[in-house]
Amino acid sequence: MSIAPTYSAPGSMAAYDDLCQALDAWREADDASALEAQARLTACAINCGMAADEPAPLKWIRRRVGTYRREIGTSMQTLHSLFGASKAAADLVAQEYGRYFGMNTCIFRGGCLTGPSHSGVELHGFLSYLVKVALTGGMYSVFGYKAKQVRDNIHSYDVVRAMEEFAASPRPGEVYNLGGGRANSVSMLEAISKIAEMTGKKLNWKYVAENRKGDHICYISDLRKFESHYPNWKLTKNLDAIFHEIIASQQAQQTQSVAS
């Protein structure tokens, strides 16, 4: 007696995992098991939203599996940090609510979100913290990668504008990159030089050979998906404007602190 296969909740992340496994099994099936593997593959696809009368089922399956594997990946064996892992967990949960329940959830995978009110610290918010150390005369530590690590930076105004655009025309379970892109990217060495140029103060810094565990040498956001879905949105604050606003804000805070 054969046991009927079980399926995960329709449209869930687990259902897409089932579909990936079924596709792999179908590709590897021999003549004796080909029909059973095909039936399982079709059932898993329908469980992920494919119409039962889909005219090109294999094309539909390959497209969905390809998208799923690109966005989510089939291996989570990576090293980030507890901070990064907590964001990844929230990312997946928000996607699940959107795709499972049809809720208009949105995941913005942020680059360096910054602006004049950013309160950066040594390991987070590097532009803000760089400016703070340069203006106060402290010592800045650069961790690894020969100070050539690159980050893209997006102003908080442009972040809020992106949220407004999504809220006006939401989509369930969507995932977008949200950063400054290549135009607003800068290396640590470039940022140090730029701040010195704008403030007239040379940053005191030291180099620590070991990079932060789980750190990326380069992070630049690909914004094309969000821009295609929301063509009214665009970056309005370039890198120089971001630097100017952060510097002006912190100089004003220092002046106010001295006055009080």
C-alpha cells in the first residue's frame, strides 16, 4: 500500500522548498520512476500557485524555482553576525506573511541608511561616526581590507520616499534592495579623504589588520527592481549632499553643546 505524499502549506516558503526538491528529483529520475516524479512535481507546482491547466508547466516551474533560488538561496550556510542573522530572520518571516496570507508586506534590504540625525557608533553607521571622530579629534579604527571596504549610502529622505511609494501601491511579500547604488558608494579611504576636504580636519585613524567577523568587503545595492516597480521614485541626495548634511548637523550639535 502506497502512502499519499504530504504537502506544505500552499504558497509558503516550505512549499517552494518542496518544489525545488521535486524538480531536482524529476531531473534525476530513471524510466521506472519518471511518471511518479512528474506527478509529484506537478502537484508541488500547483501547491505554489500554478494553474492546473497551465499550458507550459515546465517553463512555469523553472521560472519560479529560478526566482526563488536567486532571492532566497538554497543554502543558508553563511557567516554574517548575530545582528545580520536577526535581520535575515525578519526578512524571511515578512516574506512568509506576504506570500502565505497575501498581506502587503515589504522587505527593504538596506545599504547604509544615513542622514543628518544619524547617531553612528564604531561598528554601525560609519559615515556619521567618521564625521564625529574627525570633528572631536578622537581616534578611528579601521578594521581590515586595507581600508578599501565599500558601502553605498542612502539619505533617510530617500528611504522614507521609497516607503511612501510602496504604501501608495503595495504588493504582497515583495523584496527590494534599498541603498545608494553605485553612484553613492564610497570606500573607507575615500570617505576619510572627503571628510578631511570638507571639514579641514584630518582624521586620526589606526589600522587593525583583522577585519570584522562576517563583514563584507563591498556592498552596493542594485536598485533596478524597485525603480521598475515605482518609476516615480529616484535618489535625490547624492553623496556630497549626504556628507554636507551630516557635517553641518554635527557641527551645530557641537556648537550648541559648547554654548550650554
